[in-house]
Amino acid sequence: MAFTALRLARFGFSALQRSRAYDLLMRLPMLGWASLLAMASVGDLIRYVATVDPTLPLVIFAIKIAMRLSTIAFLMLLMTTVVLRERPTGKARGIEPRVSALLGTCLISGIVFFPRRELSLAGEIVATLFVLTGNTLAVLVLGRLGRSFSVMAEARRLVTSGAYRIVRHPLYLAEMTASFGVLLQFLSFWTALLFAAQIAIQLRRMTNEEGVLAEAFPEYAAYQQRVARLIPGIY
């Protein structure tokens, strides 16, 4: 009797996961997280404009403004894609892919809770350019993904055009680039360790996602063979 009840409970939960209501509910955490970050980024932009050093060279001011605007643009686009994305046709099984996805999404934000480093002007420019480059690439990639975007290891529609012709995971590459720029601004042993953990988790997420995509799309195996994971000709 207990075994039968357990099977029924599992069947019921499985049916719930396939329902539209469950899919809509699962969008809320990411939507809330992106909204909070977007509001914080807008506040940071306002504070920066209000307190900027008037002697700061105009080109440096423009780069820093562009960096902040690129962050806001990415977060706004992220919110839009979360709302409009298609329902998944396949998902990774088990708890580990979900934990990896959540950690990979949120862990790197912990860097900003550490003391900020005093960088030289050249160092500030380099760090800002890394963030700006990563954010700009992320906006372009997310625009290409559109309704296929997913935080969890899920399959919606196979995208192989745009930046996906060059590497299989351009969005992760963009996030790593931007995160490295943030790391430079808060560099310490602990933030470097946090960044290394973030890289390891993101690599695990790639493996999880590739497994789901290979199962959902037979043509993914050929795509996987001809396109590098992150760095063309190397990895």
C-alpha cells in the first residue's frame, strides 16, 4: 500500500512538472532575482552620476556609464526572455543539475560583499572593459537565444546560429568575461576562490545542458563535434 502511494505521489508530481502552471511558477524566482539586480544596478548608476569626480576624463566616464547601462540592458532582456520563453521539451533529471544551476546563477554575486580594491586608473579601465565586453556579448547572445533561454538544464529549441556557430556556450563565456572584470575590482584570495568555484560550477552546468540537448535533439551530437565548447581550437 505504501509503495503504491509513493508511486502515485511521484506520478502526480511528474504530471505537475509538465503542467503550464508549474512552468509559470518556476519563472518567478529568476524573474524576482533579475528584478532585484536590475533595481540595484539602476540605483548604482544614479549614485555614480551624482558623485562622479568632475576631473575624471570624459572617455573614462563614458566607459563606466556604458558598463552600467550594459548591465541594466542585460538584466532587462533577461527578465523579458524569462517571461516569454517557450515551455521546455526536455529536462535534466535529479537534484544536482538544479543545484548547479542555482549556484551558477547566484554565487558570483557574493564577490561584491568583499572589500573593494583601490585600482590604478589603468586597472579601473581594464576591469571596466572586461565587464562591458562581457555584458555586451551577453546581450547579443541572449537576444539570439530569445525564447529558448533557460536557467536550468532544459531543452526548448536548438540554437546553432550567431555566436553559437563559434562556441557551444557563448552566454557562459560572456558571463565569465564580465565576472572576471568584477573580480579585478574586488580581488583577494577569497574572491579568487569564489571565482574559481563559479567556473567549476559553470562547467558542470554545461555538461548537464549538453546531456539534455543531446537527448532532445539527435542533430546535437554532430554540432557538438564540429563546434568548440568555449574556446575555438582549444576547448
